Amino acid sequence: MIDLGLDLYRTIGQCADQLGIDAYAVGGVVRDFFLQRPCTDIDVVCVGRDEGGEVHIGIELAHKASEALGGSKVSVFKNFGTASFKYTPGHGSDNEGRQYEIEFVGARRESYSHDSRKPIVENGTLEDDQRRRDFTVNALAVCLNADRYGELMDPFGGIQDLNEGILRTPLDPDITFSDDPLRMMRAIRFASQLGFHIADDTFEAIARNASRIEIVSAERITVELNKIMASPNPSLGLKLMQKCGLMKLILPEIAALAGVEVVDGRGHKDIFFHSMQVLDNVAASSDNLWLRWSALLHDVGKPGVKKYDAKQGWTFHGHEARGAHMVKRIFKRLRLPLGEEERYVEKLVMLHMRPIILAEDVVTDSAVRRLLFEAGDDIDDLMLLCNADITTRNEEKQRRHRANFELVKRKLVELEERDRIRNFQPPVSGDDIMQTFGIGPCHEIGIIKDAIKDAILDGQIPNDRAAAWQMMLTLANGLGLKPVSAPTESTPE
């Protein structure tokens, strides 16, 4: 007998017995029980004892189980024959405070048309329902009824595949992936999350059916892609995408990074594999999804600016600006958020070379102030990305880079404490200038503000209002502007 460890399973089984139906916990919750991973999404499949599966019985059991478990509101989706509710174990439970989402559905069989991943659904048996699952490790079922409580139903060898860390499909993989192409991304996502190996015949079927991904919405693809990006070693999944041909269909800009070009016996490093290493380096230090996206895209502009020079070798001048310009287009196509998340990634891609250039040159206060001003609150993330970008295998070169990089970091801390540059605004505003000189919006206001900002960043004047005010008066006089009244000592306050 398998005890899944929650009292709610026995309650659901008792409700199923009262209705005269069989109920099974199935899919991810059973898989994760054996993997000893937490799971709060519980799928229950219901089977009629006399006539096989009936779509409506899942809805019926959901209402009865909800009432027995405290009366949570049941959400019903009649077109799909499913119902669900949320449940939070009460005081004294080992799982107190954890919220579970429990979904009920009648056992079903599915068939597909070639141009859609939406199935035609019919009543079915438990094995029909298990057969339609994506992978054998997700086709495991445990009976919840009292007389067979804890009985494992494993018709496709899912337990053995779990023990061996293998992902394969219950049916012919070509049929599985052609019917629902999103399962190809799910295979890669599970491989990335769990560290599993995709069975050779299954992976070959993904490669053969890769073009079928075109019938799947960008939103669905991106949900899986973000789960790959959030996994412990994101490069594992992305390399599989590259190998099977999905990358060139979903992220052609990343696929284009692969390969090494050689001229006169001189080749550049493989930008794809470099980007994978940088991404994994960032993932080892941060769970920030958008910082990970910044790592993936940091060199995405290189193919567009790559040039060979007989003296310098391979150059990628301006790749950071080219890459930053590409970020919004990529986010828009993948239906990734276009607000502050996109702007954050764009900023980090644009700035990712700046600390590295500083570390290789003379570290001036002025250059560090400008970096701090432009990065703002994202300076720590930028420095983490840049540190992850040091992937050279030359130990001496790596030691030198990291030593210089530490110098830049110390300078950043010193100047932030002294000059308060992060997110600063020039102490004199456009309104101050207009009121002082009795003018409306004009080009001269921008000239004065930019000159004051540059003077502060270059260390020519301190970051305070009195010094900025005096500079404003001097600059305005040179531009032929006169105060409407004689400024007094209280004016700057």
C-alpha cells in the first residue's frame, strides 16, 4: 500500500465510495511523492463502476469532497468536465497553512486533429486516461477508495523510469508529440528540472516533430520556457532545445549564437556555449528570472556585428547596443512582460560590458559614477552578471580579471557612500530654471541640466543644490539668460 501522506486523500476516497465511483490520485502528485518533492497541485481521476468513465462524475465528486473538507468554493468547467477547489489543512495538521489545488475529472480518452492541440474528448477507462498522459512517470495512479486504498496502477513502467531517471512516452512518441506538440517542451522542461534523461527514441521523435510546435501559442510555450529558465541548471534544457531543433523555431536569435568561424587560423569562442555557461553561473547565485534572461541574452547582438580584422582578430564592437535593441522584439514575440521586466533586461544587456571595460582599464571615479548613475538600483545585479561573464579558462587571465573587478566593486561602494549618485536627479530642476529666468520650456533648459549632471558625475562639483545652483547661474549667463530678480542666498533652499 502507498500512503500519499495526506488525510484529504482518504476523505476523497470515502466520498467516492458514497457515490459508487472509483477515484485515483494521478500524475504529478504521485510522481513527486516518489521523488520526495513537495506538490500542491492534486489531480483526481474518477471512473464509473458500471459504465466506465463519465465526464460529469468528476464534477459531482468535487462538490461532495469540498463539502466534506470544509466547504471551499468549487470552480466548475462543464465544457471540459472538470471541477476544482482549494483546500488548506487546519490547525494541528502536518501540512497546516499549505494550500492545495485539487482538480477532479472523469476518466477520458482523447483524439486530435492535425491542426490543433485541443483534443476531442470521450468517456474512457482509467487506463485510457493514463495512456493519454505525456510521460510514463506522469501516468502513475494511486487508488483512493477504502477497499483498495494505496494500490498503485502503473501499466507503462513509470516506477522503473522514475528509478532510472528516464523520460519516455506511454505511446508511440511520434503520436504523442504530433497530437500535442507542447509535450516536447514539457519533456525538455522535466529533463531540466529533474535532471532526467530523455529516452533516445523519445528525443528523436521530438527532433522529427519539432516543426509541430508552430501550432502552439506563444503564451503556452513561454510558460514552459520560463520553467526551464527557473530550473537549477537552465542550460541543460536549452542545450536540448538547440540539439533537437526547437531553439531555432522558438528563439532563433539564441540558435544563431552557435558555431565557431575560423579565418587565418583564428577562431572566436562559441557564443552559444559561452552564454549557457554565463546563464548557469548566474543561476548558481540568483533565482531572479529576469537576471537569468539577461544572462541568456547578454551576447545576443554579437552575430550582427561580428567582424574579422587581421590585426585584432575577431571583434564584436557595439554588440551590447545591438543586443539591447533586440530585447523588446524578443519579449514581444514570446509574450513576455513588456513593462519593468523588459526594461530591466534591456538595461543589463546594454550595460553588461561597462564593468568589464572598467576592470581592464584605469578605474576612474568619473567612469564609476556614470556606471552607478545609469545602473541605479540594478547595479548589484549588473555586477553579478558581469562576474558570471568571466568564463576564460586561462587561470592567470581569470585571476587578473577578478582582481580588477573587485577594485571596481570597492570603488562603487566608496563613491555611493560619498556622492549618493545611485538614482540621483540633478539638484536643479527644469522648473527651477524656468522660474529663475522667467522662461518657458526651451532647448537651453536641457543644456543647463545636462551640464550640471555631467559636472557632478565627473566630480567637478559636489552633488548638492548650492553648488549646482551656482553653476546654473554661470551657465545661464553664458547663454544670455538673466534672472528675473536678483537671486538671494535663500533661493537654493
